[in-house]
Amino acid sequence: MATTNVEIDNELLVRLRERAPGKSDRELLEDLATVTLGFETIQRARQRTGDAGVDQREIEDEAVRVVREHRRRRTGGQPAA
């Protein structure tokens, strides 16, 4: 997997570290990116379905399933903390 260096506000990073002690900075940022992308996926699905009769709970359940599957693949099958 290719990586890149990033700059982040130190206060934000400290707050992330407090919320998930024991995780590396990389894990914290990757988790945050995964959650953000998951929420954006939910938003797009809601916009596309509109009043098409799709249950919003089903959309949310599917989004959670996809995020969990992504985490599982990234951690080599280990449960996400």
C-alpha cells in the first residue's frame, strides 16, 4: 500500500489520540477517513433514492456493513476496536 506524509493540526491529533488510546496516528487518520467516506456514501444514497421507497435504515445498515468490511480487510481479519 502506498503512503503519503500529511500535516495535521496538533490539537486535533491530540484529541483523536485521547478518543482512541493505543492506536497509531496512521490508524486514527485512516479510521477518520473511512467514517467520513461512509457518511458521504449514506448522503449520496439518500439523495439518489429520494422518495423511491427505500428504507433509510437499510441504507444505514448497508453503509455500516461496508465500513466494517473495509476495516476487516485493512486489519487482516482482526476485529475493529
